[in-house]
Amino acid sequence: MHKFRRDADHKLRVLQPADKIGDVGRACRYFGVGRASFYRWRTAYRRHGLCGYC
């Protein structure tokens, strides 16, 4: 698997549960991701879809 695909899969695994449970802080703690990174990833995903991770 290409590095881009692994990175994108990881980011989606963080974004999806956070949206589902509605608790960003909890999802970030669980996955060991900072909130700033989470919000940057979410903004890119919402604006550009999966291509936002390029």
C-alpha cells in the first residue's frame, strides 16, 4: 500500500468516529492525535474530499 493511502486511511479512521460520537476531544485522545491536526484534516476533507490529503 502506498504511503498516501495509509495516511489517508489513518486520518479517516480518526475523523469518522469523532463525527459519529460527536466528541472530538475523546476521539483525539483515543487515537493519540492533537486537536489542531484533527481540525486541519477535517477542514481539508470537507473542502476537497480524499484529495484534501494530497
